[in-house]
Amino acid sequence: MRPGASLQLRLGLGIGILMTVLWITAASVTALVLRNEMDEVFDSALRETAQRILPLAVVDLLGREDLTSPQHIGDVRQHDELFTYVVRDVGGRVLMQSHNADPMVFPPYEGAGFSQNDAFRFYNQDAVQGTIRITVAEPLAHRHAAAREMRMALGLPLFLVIPIALIAVILAVRTSLGPLRRFRDALADRTARDMSPVPAPGLPSEIAPVAETLNALLDRLRAAFDAERSFAANAAHELRTPLAGAIAQAQRLRAETQDPAAGQRAADIESTLKRLTRLAERLMQLARAEGGRLRMDGSSDLRPVAQIVVEDIERSGGGAGRIELSLPDRPVLSDLDPDAFGILCRNLVENALRHGRDGTPVLVSLSETGFFSVANDSPLMTPEALASLTGRFERAGSEADGSGLGLAIVDAIAERSGSHLELRSPRPGAVDGFEVRLRLSGPSDSV
């Protein structure tokens, strides 16, 4: 299944885009409101200018004797004149004008109030019973420039604030999703055999039910696996007594019969029962490896365990004179359960004896650094065959007697104890053969 987009990315982009749209909308509405307010302010300034200048112009004109030529009002200092005005009589003759005023741009007087063309905004006012009239003009370009600067003042911060807001949103979302990432990492670190509940502190209330459901599922799976292992162990344990009794009866039959054919059938029955006993023993070991505690609170020396296992195998007649055991002079300390190491050692050595060439030695080595290896002389194996050896009841095409559970048990112990199991063929320094190698010491073990 193709994974969906990141929740962090979805939230970050969603909130960021929403903020951007809201900000642009708010800025646009603000610009419209400010433009209306600005027009009112400019119109008020036009009106105020006309009402301030007109009384002064009336006094000046009534005191003048010559009204045939217009009077230009000079500027005190050089400046940009945004408002220009003209004072005219009833006939439209210009009586007074500001120093930058162009009478050609002023339209005929059409009564008091505001008017506008494509280039200017005008305000008209009259006095002395309408005989003296003033028109004040403001270039619309001035208003447009002010509106443009206002929009830029509102819009330019978006280019700076929106990226900062997006980064802040992403960081906030990432921080908020931190407990979810830690829960994911804790779940990803679990091995296939670890069914304990996954800690989920600080999860958001929307995600916490998912974690609770997952932990409940893990509990049910653990209970099912425990029941399966318990059944296998109990069944194998309960089979030991009747199998031992059946083997004894077969041996007694062999001893009492005088018929060679019956003796041979009794021997075959005894051999089959012994294989069944070994299989039951392996099933018990597998259940122990998969369900027991393999790491102890303290460390112990592994050399005596290896020595005892090898001596026991040699006494049983399975590997007399073929096992070459190499142990260091110093103790090899490990927190691995000695019983688990004994099971591991026995299975590896017996497998090496069973599947190695007849008469060739089996090399068993335990190093001071905690590496344990078992090697034998056997035909070269393909990588595909090596990869399948740790499967249950896997023999890799071998015709040798065995249950096919030895390496599965070793693999279970290695996985549950956190050790890395390494299978090699050919063995180091040879053109063929087979070697199993794994580290038994934990990180905190001292040698």
C-alpha cells in the first residue's frame, strides 16, 4: 500500500495556506476600508483648504482696485503643491490663483460641492452672494500613489511574515507530533517476539485510542503465542514418560525374543521412539528459547558450561575423538542464562557432528571477547540454502538423522537474547565447510 502524505506536512501546509488566505483577505479588506477613509480625509482637506482660502481671497479682492489681471500667490519656499486653486468671478475670469495652478485644468464652476474628472478631484465654494468662486484641485495621481503605498505597506510584510509563520507552524506541529514519533520509533524497534505493550506517554487525545487498541492487540497476540508455547512444552513434557516406557518395552522385547525378525522390528521401534523423544526434547527447548528469560541480572563464566556439554556429548558416543574444544584461560563472563547457552551449545555441536563428513573434526571455540563458534567439514552450501537453515524442520536437503529444529532453536535464543547469529559457508580459511558464529556477551558484560 502506498503511504499517504505526512500528517505533519498536511497540517503545516493546511494551516499555512489558511493563514495566508486569511491574511491576504484581511489585508485586502483593510486596504479597501483605508482607501475609503483616506478619500474622506483628502476630501475634508480639499473642503478645509477652500474654506480657509476663500475668506482671505474675498478680503484681498475687495480691497484691490485693479481686478483685470489675476493675482498669483507666490510660494515662500520651493515645495510640491498637491492642492492648487483658482478664484474666479461670475464670468469665469481668474482673479487669483496658486503659483502652480493651471487655469486650463479647472472646469467651469457648476455650483458648490465636489466634482471629478479623469485627472483631478475638485471642490467648489462661493462667497459674496456667488460673485466670488473658488475651486481647489487635487491630482488623483496623488491619491493613487498614497493608495499604492498603503497596499505595499500592507502586502510587503506578507513576504516576510508568511514564511516565518509557516516555519513556526511546522515547528509547532513537529513538536506536537513528537510523542507520536517516539511511539512509532518504539514500535519499530520491537522484534517479532516482543509482544509487550508499547509505552505511549504524551500522545494527543486523538491518537491515544489507536495506541491503546494496538497495545490491546499485542496483549491478545502475546496470550495466543504463550498458549501455543505452553502447549508445545507441556505436550513434549508429557510425552517423555510414555516414550521412555515404550522404549523400555521395546528393549525388553529385543532381549526376550529369539526370533531375529521380531528382534529387528523391536530395534526399529526403539529407534523410532528415540527419534520421537529427541523431537519432544527439541520442542521443549524451542518453547524454552521463545518464552523464557534469557538474560540474567548477573554474569557467569560460560567455559564450564561448554566443557560439560562437550564431555556429555562425547560420553554418549556421538562425537568421541572428533570434537576439538578451544577455551580461553580467562573467564568468559556473560549475562546469558547458562541453561540457554547449554541448549545452544548442544544443538550446534550435535548438528555439526551429524551433518559433517564422517571422521572429520568439529571445531568448538569460545573466545575471551564472548564469541562462540562451531565449525565442521561439510560440502559447500549456497547462500539460498544458508538463508533457509534457521527455519523450523529445515534440513537443507541433508539425509542425516535429525529433527530439523537445531538451528531454529539457536536462532530463537540469539534473537531473544539480542545476539547476532552468523552462518558461513565456506568456513574461514577453507574452500568448503560450515561455521556458526555468534556473540554471547551483552553490552555491559566484562571479560
